[in-house]
Amino acid sequence: MPESFHVALRAATASDHGEVDSAYGGFDLADRAGYAAFLTAHARALPAVEAALARTGEAGFRSRTPLLAVDLKALGLDMPDPLPLAGPAGPAARAGMLYVIEGSRLGGALLARQVPADFPSSYLSATHLPGEWRALLARLDAMAEGEGWLAEAVESARATFALYKTAVLS
């Protein structure tokens, strides 16, 4: 591939990412009800993705599902049932899923600044360790095996973005 895998993946899924950002951008994180709805939407999507990755033995992520549960409980809410996630579970598909959920972690660090100090924020505050995001991108780049691999990863990333978007709308 002429460019790095993660750059090609980012370019191929930019519109999907933009749609999800727009959908989640409607939540007022400084408002308790808005923040609870934001976390609930994430709780419909993230556990399904993390469970799919865990079933494959993927070890390239630190689960944030328990942190979502803690924050929702602190707001007096239970974890919702996760939405179903269909699709392949090969290495390329896992790369697409990891790209989305670990990118979400990166974005969470920025969003955490909008959350009042008296709101629970374990989930959004679960940032990458120093160098962790760059190491993940380098690992994904090293794993990539051509255009077919990229196509499968893009399909999986798009399905993961769609899951997050559906979680907002349901």
C-alpha cells in the first residue's frame, strides 16, 4: 500500500466518523440528563464491540465497559442491553474495530473536559497511556496485508461506526 494502513483507514472512514461525531455532538455533557443519555448510547455500542474482540482473543485494548457501568450506576442507571454487532472476526476486521474504539478513547479525553467535576467520569477519563495510541497505529500498520485486508478493515470500521450511530438513534 502506498500509504500507511491507518492513514488509508482514516481516509476511507472519515465520513462515517463525521456522522458519529455529529450524532454524539448533540448531547450536552454539562447537563445531567444529557450526559446520562450520552453514556447510555455508548453503553449500547461499546460492550458489543469489546465482547466481539474478547471472543477472538484480541488483547490490543483495555476494556472500558466496566467503567461505563460504574458511571451509569453513579447516575442511578443500569447498563442497557448492547446492540448486536455482526460481521467477520478476522485480524483485519479486528483492526477496524480497534481503530474505532481506541479512537473513541482518544476523543473521550477531549470530551471529559466538558463534564462537570461532580459527575462520574471514569469512562471518559480512561485515556491512553503515554505512547499507547501511536503504538496501536504502528501495530495495525505492521499487521496490514494489502488491499483486501484494508477493504475488510474498512468494512468492519464502518460497521462499528454504524453501531455507534444506531446507539444514538435507538
